[in-house]
Amino acid sequence: MMNDPSVDIVRLTPGSEAELVFEGALRPRTLAEFVGQAKVRAQLQLLLQAAKLQNRTPDHILLAGPPGLGKTTLAMIVAEESGRPLRMSSGPAIQHAGDLAAVLSSLVPGEILFIDEIHRMARSAEEMLYLAMEDFRIDIMVGKGAGATSIPLDLAPFTLVGATTRSGMLPNPLRDRFGFTAHLEFYSEPELEQVLTRAATLLDLAVDREALAEIAGRCRGTPRIANRLLRRVRDYSLVHGVGGLDAVHAALELYDVDALGLDRLDRAVMDIILTRFDGGPVGLNTLAVSVGEEGETIESVVEPFLVRIGLITRTPRGRVATKQAWAHFGIPRTESVLFVDDL
């Protein structure tokens, strides 16, 4: 640990090469470098080694889980470990069957095709993908009406790696064609400390363990958020010349990240439930209008974290605050408030 707190966090020179390639430097390139997701790593290792021993393309892979857990990074690792080229696309970019046909027909033998947010592909493209994944061919329609003709087009063998944050939205025929489905889990605090330690080492940042543990406890179990908070702490240290826990506390307070990892929107939602509706129940639409956000944002971004850490529960009548929520925000419970546990 450094004796001078002003260099306790940062030794990275602004404008240095490491700074310019921050994101690229933090992405692990092999399964051995990848931190966390031990079960998924072991499963992928077996799948890739078996394919290499049999001199064939690996089975199609579906990576499912919340944002920021490493789905894109794992797709890059699959290509690296297989020694094959990688083609990257996304579901929203494939809105017609012709878009997908153009991508598939240009693949070279053994290429890895990564489609992020694959559940957002157009339905016509999904149906074309069924045949491509199973038989490595597609049927292209030429002409219109009675004179239309279907022309089969053979494809080079490829491996599809699909990533989704909402696997339930994938149609069963598409989901069943993946040879392996990996479900990524949120990271524990010790794993996040490893992620932060690795990032700090790669970027030549000197960070004490207390500071790393404090950041790890506030990043919602997500490596992407951990790396983002590390950057904000680094920025604060560079500007103010403060290091250690002081820099962590000051930087995260400035960016509205509290001890549980709640941000401004999380606290706004909790404030509405606790103060305006006496702890709930509150319907999703009412909650969204009250905080001025879309209901989908509340349901997919805010609510899962609040439920996971035990601040709210979902009931048939709406969202209800728990005892932990009242205690965390220091708001006294009125006599009229009932918790789910009291019912």
C-alpha cells in the first residue's frame, strides 16, 4: 500500500495508450483470464476442446443473462479459443430476412457469428435462421406471386453465438437449435474484487484492498458497473489529488451511488413507494408515471435489482416495500403500513 494518499488510487497518465484502449484492455482474451462464471467456463472449455479434437465447428451457443455480465466477452473468447474469425452483429440490425441472408452468405468456413440481443431479430429472419443453424443452408425467394421461385443456397459451416437478456422472448424452435445454453449469474463481491484488481493491474492503477472492496459492494453484482465505477474513482483522484477510501466515498457520492449500489432512479422509485404510497402496493404504470420513466425501464432495469437485494417484493396488487427498505432509508413506519410478512 502506498504511504502517500494522493497516489493511492492512480498512477495512470492522462492521454496514455492504456487510457485510449481502456475497454479493450479490460476484456479477457481467454477462458483462463475470465473471472467468475466458473460453471459456464468449464462447460465452454469442454465444448470447445471436444470440437477441436474432432476437427469440427463448435455447436451453436446461447448466452443468457442480465446486461454487463460478460456475454460479448465470452463470444470473443470462443472465437479466440477456437482460432477462428469472429463476425459481430445485433438483433435490432437484422430487421429483414435479406439482412440475415447477406450476413450468412458471406461467412467463411468455421467463422463465429455473434448476434447480440438476438431476441430482437425480425420474425422472418428468425425463421430463416432455423434452417441455417440446422442444415447450413437457406432458401432465397426470387420473384413475386405465381412466378416466385425458391433457390437453395448452401452455407459454409459456422458457429452461431447468440446473446440475450430476455431468453423467454426467444421462440422455442430457435432456442432448441442451440447446442449449449449458458445462464450467466450475478457476481459475488469477492469475484468483483478480482475483476477490479485485474482492471487496476492492467491500467497501472495503485488501489488498496479497502477501496476495491468498497467499490465491489456498490456495483450491483455486475463487472461492467464495477469497471465504470473504478473509472469514476480514478477521475476523482486525478482531479482532486485524493486517494484511498476518501476518493471512493467522495466519487460515488458525487455520482449518486449509495452503499447498496442504488442510483438516482432506484432511490426515486423507493421514495415514491415509501413516502407517497406508504410502502405500497403500487402498480407498475402508476410507479412509472410518478418517477417520469417508461414502465419497461422500471420493470427491466430498476425492479430486478430492488427485488434481488430485498427492498421490494412483487404482489398481485403491485410493488410493496419490505422492512429492509424502511430501515435502509431511515423512514419511520406508520401504524397503517403492513408488510407482506405481516399478512
